[in-house]
Amino acid sequence: MVTSSEDATVKVWDYETGDFEKTLKGHTDAVQDVAFDHTGKYLASCSADMTIKLWDFQGYECIKTLHGHDHNVSSVSFMPTGDHLVSASRDKTIKMWEISTGYCVKTFVGHREWVRRVKPNADGTLLATCSNDQTIRVWIVASKECKCDFHDHEHVIEDINWAPESAHHVINEAAGMEGGKKGGSPGPFLVSGSRDKSIKIWDISAGVCLVTLVGHDNWVRGVMFHPGGKYIISCSDDKTLRIWDYKNKRCAKTLVAHEHFVTCIDFHKSSPFVITGSVDMTAKVWECR
């Protein structure tokens, strides 16, 4: 397990024992996000120091530092093919980087404020971004065009994630469409979490919000679909982790997760574990049962 922190470090942990393994140093300001490539061999980190670093995770060495953003870099993701990275920044842009050369090969411009998050879809043809300008944008990677944008949130949007295929029929049922049959939307779909305390599910092909989930008492900081597709997991500044049965538009479980704001959430790639990070300076591993 890897965590990033405002102390300008990246730390590596054994998630089974909780043992601390290693500190990766090199950034000079808060590290905002970390991401593995699909092989697990490379790790990317991005920072308020305006750089992105690429680490060889076998040897824990920084092999490249990418310069090009003009402000805090808030989000980083590998493209599914593994040969490019994408990043989002407070400079209002999204950039795509060629890993082999470290060059910026594309810049996506359109947001009016800080871009909080960037997420490529499963085949790498689309990017989803969310921003302090209270919009979500979906971009066509090949042309850099904005395919659609959504304005229904009433505050900063903190997080977005694509729905897995396993969620598509459940989303159609939740929206009152015939799941998977004629009349059901083919998607793709996104989930978003906002400082307006709501979670929304979006149909990209139709350009509409399908479902709104309300229950958190403070900013929603992280949100994603459970890999099985039936549930959404969210975390918030109300210190809770919530599991949503979104088909029935209800919160199925609320866990008081931390002693302070819960700022991020992720799933283990192959085991039934959820990881949360908090302003209380801890990261926790939760078992899904």
C-alpha cells in the first residue's frame, strides 16, 4: 500500500501487517496523489511543487521528474496502455505525458478553475475531469475535444470515477430504465462526489444526471463503485465511510472511519479491502464483508 502526504513524502506499507516499509523522498511540497501503472512496476506521484515524479517501484528509485504545470498538480493517472500518464492541476489544465521521454504530448484546456481529478476510462479513449468550477468534463483523448460537461453540482467537485461494466445494468435499474435490454442506456457512466454533500451518477452518452444520493453531513471527498457493481463507497469530511445501495437510493451502512476528515478512498486491486486516508494522519484498511 502506498500513501502520499502533506509532509512531501510517499510512504510504502505492508497492508496485511500495517508495517511501514519505505519512504520515497524527492518532492519539496505536499504530495497530492499517487497511482500505479497496470503492471505495478511503476508508481507516479504528483505534488504542490508543480512536478510529477515517476518511480521504479522495484528499486524505489525516482527515474523521471516531469515539469510543465504552472501550479499545484492535484491528480495523476496512468493510461490503460501504460505508455502515457495524465495529470490535472490548479493551473486549470490537464496534461498527457509520454512516459518514455517525459514529454508533455497533449494539453486539455477548458476548465475555469483548479482541476481536482482526472480519470481515463477503461479503453483510454476518454478522460473525465472535475473542478472547482463546479463542472465535470469528459474529453475525447484523440482530438482533445470536450465531449460533454455537467453543471448539476452546486459546489466544488472533489472526486470522480468511471463505473465498471458490472454496474451498468444496476445503474439502468436505478434510473428506471430496463437494465441491459432495449431502452437501457449503454453508458458509459460516471460517479461524482462534491462539497455540496451529494453523490451523483451520470450517463455520458445521454448527457444527464441519473441518480443523486444525499446523506453525508459534510463535503464528499472520495467516491467510487465497488468492483462488483452493486454498491458505491464514499468518504467525507463528516469522518464517515458510507456504503450506498444506489439502486434503491439508500445508504446501506455508515462507518465512523476516522477522528478527522476522511480525504480519500481506494480499493485493493484483487482482495476485498477498502483503504481510507484522513487528516488524522492515519490510513486504514477495511475488509468488505
